[in-house]
Amino acid sequence: MKVKPCGDFRFDEPGGGGLIQLMFSALADYARLFRAGWTLSRRDALIPHEFAHLAPAPVRIIGALSRIGANRKGRPGERLAHAFEKLGPAYVKLGQFMATRPDIIGFEMAGDLGCLQDKMPPFSEDAARREIEAAFGKPVDVLFEEFSPPIAAASIAQAHKAKLKDGRKVAVKILRPRIEQKAGDEFRAFSRAAHNLEGLSKTIRRMEPVKFVETLKAAAAIELDLRMEAGAASELAEDLADEPKTRVPEVIWPLTARRILTVEWIDGTPMGDLAALNARGIDRKALAKLVIHVFLKQALHTGFFHADMHQGNLIVDNEGRLALVDFGIMGRLDENTRNVFAEIIYGFITRDYARTAEVHFTAGYVPPGHSVEAFAQALRAVGEPLQGRNAAQVDMSRVLQQLFDVTALFDMHLRPELVLLQRTMVTVEGVARSLDPEIDMWAAATPVVKDYVNKAIGPMAQAEKLKTATAKAIEIAPKIPHYVETIGKAAELYAAQGPAPRVDHKDRPARAALWAVAGAALILAAAIILQ
């Protein structure tokens, strides 16, 4: 059986193994999918009656049969969210990711799934204590001065409040028993379903369900190794060390393992409690700008960002700092992607739609064969209504729908590396608007984006790259005569063979190798100089 490792945990994937093993694996996957279909149909969320008229006749018949005796209370998205909560952690994560794709499922359903609560009944305190003892080889009472019953429980883990022997208050996060096996089984079934779906139509292929599931699975695998979350918290704390208004809890490394994470406890006010923020006299307008600033600082300047910045993971501590918690879902962007992202945003801010279109084509986001000018025109139609208007004056659902129409018109595919970024952008925009309904998103983003563009793409950055290239050229210059001499000898050897030499097949590999070495030397020299 082919597997994908992640620390000490592995997700099984379809493929490999013996025939009997593959057959049992397929049967198990289809059984899980059948169970999911049954659960969805009982809530009229498999083929909702609201959308049945859009389906082909055979599908409408299947939908009608599946809805017999179903509970139709609520909107389709609400029913789907309830079904996902019942199906378990993998489906909760699926629903949360689906909420980032209103271009596929519509804005109303995306909104309903965006409210999907990752809350589950807690497992027992005794089971939690056994997990800690198994991880560290000592009873809880030896490791902690105090240890509370569970204070919050999600689909993957639950949290406890505790006090260390030295008096520090901490939060202890513990994975659910056997959660790795349960999630692995469900994600394997997702992969099988995605491979089957991708062959159904061009529209579905454009959405790349296989890559979508792979992205979802990779994020979940990291969530299921709490050492990865600890590392993420530590790295993010270093990245934001120069932000005095921001705080990341310290990791207690001696009490952290694959299934246990211990971090400092942060007292403060949850971001979602607007009444409490008002009672404390918190400047909500400034806080909204800070949330946007912190997100863009992460995404652009370091390329490592908290990808789950909803209100439940944001706290205003007792000193008024913005504290980020829960680092199970993180995103990374390489330098090239960050540059593209910054140029696109800056192009919208400065209304340079031609440049923004060129960036899309250069990055490969738009397939060749389309018109750059036509794409710039489409972007202008999206961007112009946003200029000089605050959040209260802009219907973001209409703007996003138009943007998604543009992606379909120009055959733009889902970029897997941007899924988490897109999701986080939507989440951060929602948090900022809840704090300040009149916030001007462009104005709030401009300082961070402009600073990054100047440093990474602007004249100073280009001058620095030229300086580096010059230094490399100077370094390689003494070796160029050797490369030229090698090529010259190769040319002399070839000329000495005469106009039509009799080629000994035994010598052909040697000659080919000589020319390959000479060519590689010349290419290497040019690449180093021009890099």
C-alpha cells in the first residue's frame, strides 16, 4: 500500500499493494462514501431539492428517491453543515475548505459552511490524562500543579487549562484517541471520489478536485502532529518579533509531543466579543487595521502565515495586544508567489490593470492563447467599483462573483498553493468588517503592500539583484578562460576529423560526452552570470 508520511503518522492512499488488498481498500472506501451519502441524503444535502431542477433527469430521479423521509429544515448550506458535523472531523475540514470556494457552491452556501462549528463533545478527562502519561512517562500530577477538565473540544483535539510546577498558567492541547486512523480512512475515500469526479466534465476538471483534496489532506496531516503546530508557533513568534502590538504564545517544549501541545496561557478578550471589547475601550477601527496589517505582513514579508485567522483564534490580551492562537493550519508562499501576489494587489490599488494582467500571464495563472488586453479589461471591471469605497459600500459577494466569472472566462485553474491564502483573505476580511463595518480594505492594505513592493520588486530590490549578479560574475570570471579552452579543444578535435569522417560507433558516446561537457560548461557560466 502506498503511503504518505507525516512525522510518525501516515495517510494511506489508493494504489500499490496486492490485488486482494486493493479490492478490500476500495470496498472500504466506497462503504464510507455510501455512509456519507446516506447521512447527506437524510438532511436533503446530497442533491438538495432547491437545485434538483438543474441536474440531468437520471440525477433528478436519484435525488427524489434520496429525499424520501429527509429532514428539509433550513437552507441547503445549513443542512450540509449539520451533516458534516455528524460525519466527523474530515468532513468538518472539507466543509470549511468548501466555504472558500463560492465560485463552485454559491455565496449563500459558502456563508453557511463558513459558520461550520468545529465543536464536538469532549472525551473524558481520564482519557486525556492517559494520553499525557503515555507521551511523557509520568502522571499528570507529577507534571502539573493543576489540571482542569476539558474547556473546549473540537473535531481533532481538545484543550485543558493547567498550571505548571513553577506557577505559570498553560493551555494543553490533546489529540482525540485514534483520530489519525479515522481521518486517514476518510481522506483516502475522498481521494478515490475526487479521482472519479475529475473525469466527469471539463468544469469539474478546471476546479481540480484531486489537487483540492491533496491540499486539504496535507493541511490535516500537519494538524495531526502537534509538534508541527509547536514549530509553527515558534517560527511565527520569531517572524512577528518586531511587531510590538502582536503576541504569539510561548511553546513549553518539555511538555510537547506528537499528540500533546503545551503553550503559555493568554488571558484576554476574544475577538468575537464586541461588547467586551467596547467595555474595555478598545479602538475597534485601529484593531481592524492591525488584523489586516498582521496578515499581510505574514503572507508577504515572510511567506509563512496563520491560515485560520477567524475570531475564535484571535484574542486581545490584557495589554491590548493582538494575540494569535491555534497554529494547526499554516500557509507558505515562496518568494516568486509572494512577488506575484504583491504585484496583483498593488496593481489593483494603483489601478494599473495592464500590469496586473501581465503578472497573471507571466506567472502562468492564465493559460496561453488568451488576450492580455481583454484580461486587463475584465480586471478593470472588477477593480474600478472598489476604488475609494469602504466595506459598507461594497457588496463583496457581487465583486467575488464577478471575479470568479472572469476566472471561468479565461480558463484559470485552481492554484493549490493559493487555496489557504484565499481562504485566509476571506476570513480576515470578515473579521475586519465585523470590527469596523466602514473599513476601507484597500487603504488598510496599501502601506504593507507598498513597503513590500519597494523592498522586493522596486528599484532598490533590482539594484540589489544586479549587485549580487555582478558579484557572481566577478567570481566566475577567472574560470571563463578554462571553459573557452575546453570548448576550443573540442572544436579543434571535431575539425581534425575532416569534412565527412568515418564515425566509429565505439567512439560516438565519448564524443557526445565531450560536447555535452563543453556545452554544459558554457551554459553554466552564462547562467551564473545572468542569474
